[in-house]
Amino acid sequence: MTAPATGPRPGDGPPDSVRSVGGVRVVPVPEWDELVRRLGGLDTYTRAAYYGASALLEPPGTRPVLVHYRDSDGEVALALLLRPLADGAGWDAISAYGYGGPVARDEPRPASFGLALDAWARANGVVTTFLRLHPVLGNARLVPATAELVRLGTTVLWDVSPGRDLAGNLHPHHRRAARRADRAGVVVTVASRPQSLEPFRKLYELTMRRNEADPFFFFPEAYWEALLADDAVLEPVLVEGRLDGELISALLCFVHGPRLHYHLGGSDETARSLGASNRCFLAAAQWAQSRAMTGFHLGGGLGGRTDSPLQVFKQRFDPDGAPLPFHIAKIVHDERRYRELAGTASTAGFFPPWRRTS
């Protein structure tokens, strides 16, 4: 596939109207990944290429930006998507779909970082910032002191270190399901940097319709194209389960160093009765293990809830593993403008409230 005709590419700069202010520097995109790597936070979900693709899921005019702050104690980088406000007068900022937040090796003073980020945001018309923090990076401690930090739940990091008996350590339910898929003749393949995502996309959208998913989760064609256009950087992995040649279950994952990240999945009704999804996850984990990876991050439950069926499903792949805490952070940079847009000073519930779709 070719690169999308619209939307940001990794070589693009931030919006012309967004500038460095005081101690907060807007990082040129060609320097993005190297800075994040130097600070110890390079990951699929912190890369410039991933932010470029994720901008395509947000309102038209959304652009990625990486800001960098340094003081005498340390330095921090924060990747954001700037979404234009409906009236065209400013932005709200958000992490890319998945996980994000600040990265740092030597940490700056939280209060200083918060004040500097607020000053940068107000000067650039950024009213709010919403962060989905990265459980594997454990970066909740790095949010600025001005943030409202909320623990939502947990995510699952499956230990796939070499030598572990991945099938034997499954919860008995999952082990039986994977065996049922094998007996039924489900054939699972794993492909790194696939040539096409179209069959996966169709199955994924079928799953979203069955689950009555929010319209956000029906991603535009440009997003799928962007993932493959940057496949050398993002390293997508496609896991497919087929029965008599028909695709019935599939996973889309990303590789970064020692980790495999589960991103999206889909299955039809046949797969659900045969345990094909369980078998696909096991195959992905075994593939990662065979390449000396140590972790398969499965993510969490719907809305971060620890009691959701999805969370329970994921935890059963590594029942003895300790769940990772998952946090979000809410920051209001401009209180007057926030009250004007939200009709309230409260940050409770969906944030920012003007982005609620239902």
C-alpha cells in the first residue's frame, strides 16, 4: 500500500502556530525518536510514526507534537496530539490511541515541569491535556504536579521469557480452548510486516459492529495504510487463524525490542465457539518467545475496569503474573477557557467534556 495522501507524516513538523515557550521546546519530528530513545522511553506508542498514524483517528487538523523540558534535576519529553477546537480558537491535547505520557531518565522537578507546561500550553492556545499513561513504562510518577492523576485499573503483561511453558501455564479454561481450536483444525500463522491488512480490517470491523462499538473504532483507510507505510519502524505482526481456509480470528500486534504489543483483534462467531482467539494469542506469545522477547503486553479491560470480561480474558493467559497499574491524567491549562467550553469548572467524568460523542 502507498502512504496516505493526507495527514501528518513522520517528516512533517508541528503546526506552524505551535512554538517553543520558555523552558519547553517543540522538538522537530526528525529528532523525535532519538530524543525519546535517549530518555529511555522509546516504544511503539511513543514513536513519531505511531503519532503520525494516530493523528488520522482524530478530528481533521490534528497534528502530533513532542515537547521537551529540562531543568537542573533532569529532563522529560511528552508526546501529544493537538486537536483543533470546534471554534478554531486553540487546541486540546491527548495521548495517541493506546498508551503514552511523559518519558524521562533523570526526572525534572514535577512542580517546575507543570508550571512550564502550563505556560507553554497557554501561549499556544492548548486548553487541556488528557494522558493515557503507559503501564509498561511505569510513567505515572512523571506527570506534572498540575495534573489530576486517576488510577483506572490494570493491564496485563504476559511473561513470555525463553524457557517458560506458555501453554502449560495458561488458565485451564484457556488451555482447553486452545486445544479445542487445534482439534477443530484451526490453522494459525504469524506474519511480520504483512503485505496487506485488508482481510484483517474486514474481520475487525465485523467484530466492532457485533459489539456495537463507538464510531471512533471504525478507523479510516488512511490509518491502515499508514501502519504499513511505516512498517519498518512500527513492525506490525499479523496473526491469523483460519478454518478450511476462511479467516475466523486475527490479531494485529507491534514489536518493539523485547516486547510484543497487542493492538487490535477480530473474530467471527465460529471462532468464538472453537477457541480460535485463544489459540491466536498463544501462537503470538510463542512467536515472541521464539525471538527471545520477554513480554507480550495485552492491555486491559474496557474502560480500564479490572472486573470486565475482557480483563479477565487477558489475565488468564498469565494467571500468576502481577497486573500493571493503569492511570490517566487530566490537566487544565487555561481555567477560564475551560469553563467557557465545558460550562463547568469540574473535571469529573469524561474529559474534556466537549469531546464526548454519546
